[in-house]
Amino acid sequence: MPKLLLSSETDTLDLNEIMDTGLGYQAKTGVTGFGLPPVSVQWLEGAGDGATFRRRRVLTRDIDIPLEILARDRRHLQELTDRLALALAGRCTLTLLDDDGTTWTTDVYRTGGGEYAYGADTIGEREFQTVITFRSPDPYWTFSEAQIRYIGGESAGSFLNNLVKVEVSASQAIGEIQLDNSGNAEAYPIWEIAGPGVRFLAVSPDGERLAWSGRLLANERLTIDTRKGTVVDQDGNNRYAELEEAPRFWTVKPGLSTATAQLEDITTASKITCSWRPRKWMVI
């Protein structure tokens, strides 16, 4: 069965610990918020009957976790509650760990809960029960393993890895990239371009264009994060202004599809890397 972990910057709490070892933390029956996230739908109402759909926006996800703590004695209970309070003080990550070792994660912040009724939820000796309420700003769950595709590189073999077709000349590398999104929500690719090279172009399966008209020298790198909408080089300098007009930060849709990418004025050291992490609307 899957296991739930709660991680902060400095600690990780196993929320299946009582089941595994007899002491510690345990997420109890009644966890909510792992299903479909809420959406806000906008409608255009006219003079006639009904309405016309305008657009939909996926909202933040709220998660409630009933939690039990079982300790050796009163002192140990105080240590475990202190550890929980420290973990919940800032940004946390909820991780659903499956039996095969793969994980789905979402970042969360505590928005409420943590109260208890003395005499019912605890008597301050060995047991403590409460409900923690979290909010996830990203309503999707993200897969642990990134999918990575390459065009270019030092060896001839790397031109062929994960590519349907690649054309290479003395000054240009063009590849058709097989995109495989095993999730059920759109994923955002991150493009990393290693120089030398000029005029990077990535075209989605639907024909959307993401074009950068700058130049990279040898040993220079450019990173385009399509989710954040950022374009920076190896020194952290903002190179967004070198994008061509009306750039499309397109996504990788669920299932199999094919995109193309190219870079001009290259050498054998030039390389294009495309990576993305599949996402899901809900986990179980």
C-alpha cells in the first residue's frame, strides 16, 4: 500500500510510522483533498437562454490529514509534537510513495488545524490526535522521475537517443522529439541549451513556436523554464528579451506526441536537453 511522507527543509515525517514500527506518526482514515481539485468556471450570459462557456481556471488544493501520534512516554510525546510543529512552520512537501518506489509530490503550507481537546484527543501521556489542514498552491501532483530527451552532444549516439529523426549538418541540429507524458495533466518542459549556438526554436505538436534569437558561446548555457516563464543563462542573467515576439510556452500534453527542436551555428559540443515531470489531477 502507498505511504505518505511530510517533508520540510530539514526533516521528513513518515506518516505511516505507527503501522510500520508501533510508534511515531500516522495519517488516519479520513484524509481528504487528494482527488480532483476545485475549478472556477466563467460563463457569458446573454439575453437568451442559458450561458456560453468562457474559460476554466484550476484553483488551489486544500488537504485535511487526520493525524495520530503514539509515543513511548510523556517526554517522547513532547519531542514528537515539537518535531511536528517545526516541520509545519514553513513550506512542506507531501509525498505519496508507491510500492514500486515512485512518488507523486505536491508542495503545501499549513493553513489551519493542529488543535486538540484535552481529555479527548490527548491526556498528555502517550497519545495525541489532531487534524492538519494544508493548502497546495499548485493543484497538481508531480511525478518523481523527470523525462529527458536530447539533441546533440559529444557522441554521435546521443543524437539518436529518444529521437524519431534527426538531421545534422555542419551548422545545424534539428530533431523530432518523442514526448511521453504518463500523467493525466499537461506538463511544463524545461529547455537547456548548451553552446555554442544561435537561434533556438522548439515547435510543439500543435505548431506552437518557442523561439530564442540570441547567441551562446562555447561553455555557455541557456535555461528556458516554461512554467515559470523565465529565460536565464549560466550566470543567472535574464535573457528573456531575446525571445522572439509573442513566445508560446507550450506544454506537453498527456500521452505520446512529437515535437521538433533546432539550434544553428553548432559544434559537437552543442546540445539541447528537454525535460519534464508528468503531473496528475489526483492520486490514490
